[in-house]
Amino acid sequence: MSSLPPSSEAPAPLAADAVEQKLAAALDAVLSSRRTAREAAEAIARLPAPEQAFVLNWTGVIARTSAELAFQFSATAAEAVPSLGLESAERWIVDAVDAYDREGLYRGTDAFRDWRTYARRTRDEGVSFEDAAPVLRLFLQGLEGRALTLEPASRGYTDTERIFLPPRAAGGRTERENFLRYKATAAMLWAQTRFGTFNADLVSVIDGFDDKPRALALLAALETRRLEARIARTLPGLARDMGVPAHHGEDPRLGRLAADAATVNDSIALLHELYANPPALGSAYAVALEPALAAAARNARIERDKAAFRKELARIASEDDLGEATPAFALENPGRETDAGSQYTLTLDGDAIETSDELSQLIASIEQDLGAVPADYLSDYVSADSAEPLELVEPPRGPAHVYDEWDYQRRHYRKDWCEVREQDVEPGDTGFVAAIAGKYAGRIAQLKRTFELMRGEDRLLKHQPEGDEIDYDALIEAFVDMNHGDELAPLVYARRRRAERDLAALFMVDMSGSTKGWINDAEREALVMLCEALEALGDRYAIYGFSGMTRKNCQVFRVKRFDEAYGEVVRSRIAGIEAQDYTRMGAAIRHLTGVLNSVEARTRLLVTLSDGRPDDFSDNYRGEYGIEDTRQALLEAHRSGVKPFCITIDREARDYLPHMYGAVSWTLVEDVGKLPAKVAEIYAKLTR
């Protein structure tokens, strides 16, 4: 019997010593004389070579995020990977590391240890979070109350600002049933935030019991009974979708939870009464209570809302011509109490005033947390020491656009990782724009002439059946073909046709902190010259700035939208461009690619104006991680039909920009002082 050639032989599995050596190299940070990788190595050594390679590779990848998490993976991998299969095992690993990202080491470790539950879920027919989330987000937006974001987690809970759902809903007879289970869980968690579950100090309540997990579980079940009744009363259609049971014949003491006026305090009172001898309280909703997380988010929000509310009143007072009189605000409740909340009218010195949507949302948010707007919110809206409005730090406002982020080490996206918010640039002094237009008047006039010529340029169309000129290249090709026995091709003419520019360009301007000073001035000057020249060309264009700090606060600043004219408003925004925080480029590119793709055009150009490499305050975005995420975002943009280009003043750009943008899709302007004149010239070359 002949043996296979060496090149066709399956690789032999590694022995335990060799496996242990590789594990030790990856897990060195968490190993000691007492805690070794020997046991895991012996188990992994019994795997076939491909599965060994899979486990060892992923151990190294996970260790770059957390050596301890990688140790926990290696301890279970030999048993889990063969049971799951490599494809499913990879999803299991990514989900577990995502749980670590969002909820810490305990959750990530738990996800690895509980691999059997994951295996059971993957065997069942079910709906994944990724599939259900888009519909559920729309569903949550349609409900009353505070805007909530949706994130995946190992189980269902809320911190009052985010709803966390498990990675998969399964067990139903049909896909719709599985989706409705997701929807019911999301609705119950929304109800916890909307109907005051966390408006009591649940941390202190639970601390009063010896068996805290048991007390917390009972309180969660009691709150579920109360919220089911509330939902059935106010949203009967949703209650039907959720399958809210009638609970007939249940312990009569629970009946008080169905009363119109029942609150979380009734559930707490029942917790104390029933703790020693609780009734059976099964639940169809996979929800839990996380009092500490909810309290932290709620307390931060209360301070934030209070500051924003007082600032808004100060603004209203400053706009009202009251002379020296001290304005008196009041919130009047004409008695229109509904389950959706109270209906307030804001008055100033007895006269009702129209409230902005932002102020109405603030009032609703405060009422949701505190039951009503406290009196001191209305009277103490200016500082005690002066009549100047309070200096407040603006929290992130507006709806968040959520984007994935590429983790090159895992070779997977971190799902829904970054939140991007849009806002207008605060207007600046338009005198700046006038001064720049005057300073560069000659240069701008020259650029305009160049752009006007581009607009009228003819384009030579070759290989035409008729025309004013002979296309000699086509003619030579035709003779060559004829000498080979082919028929003479008739497409040997060329003709000129007026070029039709069907182009949309979006300029993405770096507003990170490193641009502060003369770089910021150069950027603004460049935009003024660009806009002045582009008005002659007639191309559709938009300008957005970008900055931010951390993945939860990525900011995109509107300077000029595609549908806006280059008028006083845009000029004032260009003047108002200021350096902000950090440079998390991937999220901004993904968001602005979407903006650009919303415009109908044959050519879409995304031009980045930057002074350095991707960077952020945390999340390990600095260095290779940020460069690889930005590169991936640019690849996504390219695949969608967008052509990215970068103009940089970073002299170290040769080290990373060719990797991110490609060899020819970037240019370096070494002298910052030449940036204003160069940007419009580069644009002209790009779009000829």
C-alpha cells in the first residue's frame, strides 16, 4: 500500500507539550506556578489538527483583548469546538468577546462557560438579534417615552437608556413566534423604563434581603405583573402581540398590582409580604432587573436633564423683553392626565408660551424620572451669584446613528459599536469669510476661470460610427483586424461632445483637537476658496466636519448639506468651524458614505481633509486598530460606489495613508500655508 505524497498528508496534531508551549506564549500574563495551561493543553492535544489550529489561533486573538478571557476560552474550547463545529464556534467566540466588550469579564467568561446553551440555541430555529433589531428599533421609536437604543447582550435587561436583548430568540413554532418573543421582551423592558420601575431605590431595597438574587427575581416577577396590566390597559394591541396572560385565579394579593394607580412601590411592598412564601410567578418574558446599572444611568440623566432644562429657561428669559422684572416660570397641569404622561403648559409671568420640541422632551423625561418637574427647576434657572445663564456642558443631543466597527484582530465587526450624532456647526463671524474672500480675491478669480472652463469642456468620444475626426487608434486596430482576415470595423471616427458633469462631492473636514490654531484657519480658508470656486462649476457638494470622544460620542458637524445653497448660513458655519476632540474616522466615513449615497449622481467623491492618523481617547482606537477600521470603512465606501480621496498635511502620512486609501488616492500638502490654494486645485484635477 503506497502512502500519499508528503504535500498531501494531513498535518499531524500537536502533542500536549507543544500545545502547552503555544498556550503559554499567548496566556503568559495570567499564568503562574499554580495556574498553568497544562490541563487545557492535554484536552486540546486530543483534537484533530484543524480544530487544534482553530483553537490556538483564536486563543491568541482573544488574548490581545483579554488574556483572562482567552484562558477561559482555552479551558472550554476542546469540548465546545467539536460540538459546535468551526463555523458555529466562530460565531460563539465573537458573541462572547462582544459580551466582554459591552458587559465586562464576568459576562464574557459566562458566555464561554455556557457554551452548551449556545449550542442548544444554534440547533433550534430562531431569530437572531441582527435580523430582528432593525424592526425592533422602529417599534421602540413608535412608543411613548424616552428614546431608547438597542444593543445585543447575553440576556434581556435595560439601564433605562439602552435595551439589551439576547443574541437569539428561539423555541417558537414559527419564525413569527420567535420574533414576537423578541418584541415582547423589548416591550417589557421599555415598560420598565416608561412606567417607573427604577424610580425607587431598588439597590437599597434588595440590600435589605439575605438572599439578594432571590429577592431580585421575585421583584422582577412582581413588576412584570404590574407592567402587564399597565400595557393591557394602555396598549391592548401590543398586549395581544405579547400574549399577556389574564392571570385568573392567581394569588388575590397580586390583584393590587393591576390597579390604575399601582406603582413600583406596590411591588416592593408585596416583595416584603411574599418573600418568605412566594407564589409561583412564571413569566413568558426573558427580562431581568439590573438596579445598579439603571440607577447610575438614571442619576446621570437627572443631572443632565436638570442642567439642560434650566439652560433652556434661561435662554427663553433672555429673549423675552421684561425690563428689570424677574420672570416667573410655572408649569400648569390642566388635568389632562393620561397613561402616556401628564400634559403640561409652560407659562411665563402667567402667559402660556410655546415650547420647543426639545423642551417638551426634557419635561417629559424629567417627569418620567421624578413624577413631576420640581419647583426649584423653574426658579433657579440662573446662577445665584449673577444674572448670567448657567454655563453648562451640552450633552449629546439628537438621535444616534449606530454603526459597526471593524476589529482587525478578531477579523469581525463589533456590532452596533459606534454612535454618530449630527449637528450643525455653531455659526461664527461671517466677517471671516469676507476677509478671506478679499485676501485671496485674485486666486479665487483664477480658480473660477479654471472651473468655468471645466464646465464647458468638450469630451472626445472615440470608436464612433460617424464624426468630425478620424480616430486613428481605432483605424489602426481595424486594419490590424482586417489583415488577420476580420471584417473592417466601422467605428473609426471620433467626435466631441459637451461634457455633462454628473458628480456629487462630499468634503469631510477633520475637526479634531490637533487642528486647533493655524491648521483650523487653513482648513477654513481652504473651504472658503473651494466654495467660491465651486459655485462657478455647478457641481453638487456638501461639507461636514467630524470629531468626537469615545465610540458613544462620535460627532458629525453639518457645514453645508447637499440641498443648501452657499449663502450666509453656510458662510457663518465655515467661520464657526473649531477644533473639537479626537479623530475616530471609521464611524464618520460610514455615516457620510450614507449621506453621499443618498444623492443621485454618476460619480460620488468623498474627499477627506485631515491633519493626522485616526485617533481616539479610548477603546484602543489608536494605532493599528484605528488604521484598520478606517481602511475597512473606506473599502465599504468603495464597494458602495463612492470614490474616497484624502488630502493631508501630516508628513508621516506615507506610513499609513497608502494602506488606508491606496497608492494613488491621497496627496500630501507639506506646507500648511499652501493648503487653501491647493484644495480647489486638487479637486479640479480629481474631477476632470
